[in-house]
Amino acid sequence: MARILAYTSPAQGHLFPLTPILDDLSRRGHEIALRTLPAQVQLMQARGFHAAPISERVEEISLDDWRASNPRAALGRAVRGFLARAEHDGPDLRQAIAEVQPDALLVDINSWGGLAAAEAWGGPWATFCPYPLALPSRDVPPFGPGLAPARGSLGRLRNRILRPIVSGTIERTMLPPLNDVRNRMGLAPLAHVGEMFLRPPLVIYMTAEPFEYPRSDWPTR
């Protein structure tokens, strides 16, 4: 039996997709410790988990990207929100690790500080992502605009033209703060944003195949 510590961002849309996985792990005899939304702690305890709230400093930081007037501004607002949370969710997870002494971790992809803390911890860990994965691929358009899959040579040309424009904005907006978070945890910097999805030993990708673009270059993990 393993003691598994799961850590979520303050979002029901991230906790509830994870819950069936935790249920299954519990049925298999593993001990589940969970740090999540304070309002959901009692419900999770009723499922047999050792649940406790995440830091209130994490929960009180609300994302306001919906207030932005354009996609670039929305991205900037979202990044600032995740970065502000990371100042607290990394230390919060470290404290939980010290208290629980887990054998393995499951960490929310939106907990940037938590991801860095898990990597720095050095034990077995995985991340989970309940929305389309922003992982670059030679087969798909750049993440963000929601473009249809490329068809034929014109579609592939469209992707090649748009990729540096869209991806360049994402890299300039996200990469420096991501690396700031990693630096505070004593980790090496990422070369590009997509690498954040490759650092975990395992990524649990929670989406239905029809919502994803066809790809020929999925990572092996």
C-alpha cells in the first residue's frame, strides 16, 4: 500500500475529474491524502480521503482573464494569477509533503509552484490536466485560437506561419515567470513552455479523444 498525496488548484473543475482516479486508488488499497478547496474538504473526507484545505492564500487569488478585451491580454492576466498562486502553492505543497510523508504525489497542472515543488522533492510524482493539453506538435495548429485541424498543404502552411506568432507570444508571456518559480525551488530553467508538460514522469491527460487533434508525435509518457 502506498500513501499518495494529491494537490489541486482552487477549482472544482480540477478536483472533480481527479476524484474517480483517487476513488480507484483507494479501492486498490492505497491511502489518499488530499489538499483541495476548503468547501469540498468534507465531501472528500466522506469518500474516505484524508482531506484538508489548501492554503487560503492560494484560494483567495481569483483568475480574472475573462475581464480582458483580447486573447493576449487574457493570457497575461491568467499568467499573473497562476504566478501569484505559485508563491503560495509551492510552499503549501512542501508543507503537506512534510506532514503526510507520501510515497507519491499527484499535482494539478495549474499549480505552478506545486509542480516545481514536486519535481524538487525527488520522489515519484505525476501531474493531471483536465483540459486540452497545450503541448506543441508538428501536426497541430498553435495552441490558443482553437483552429480546425490542418488539411492539405495549405493547412500545413497556415500552421507554419501562425506557429511562431502565437507560440512566440505564449513563450514571452509565460516562460520567464515559470522559470522564476522553478528558480525559487532550485530547479533548472525550462527551454520552452511546452517543456513544463514533459518534466513530470507521468502526465494524466483527462480529455476525450474527439476533443484532441490527431497527432503522430505524442511523448512516450
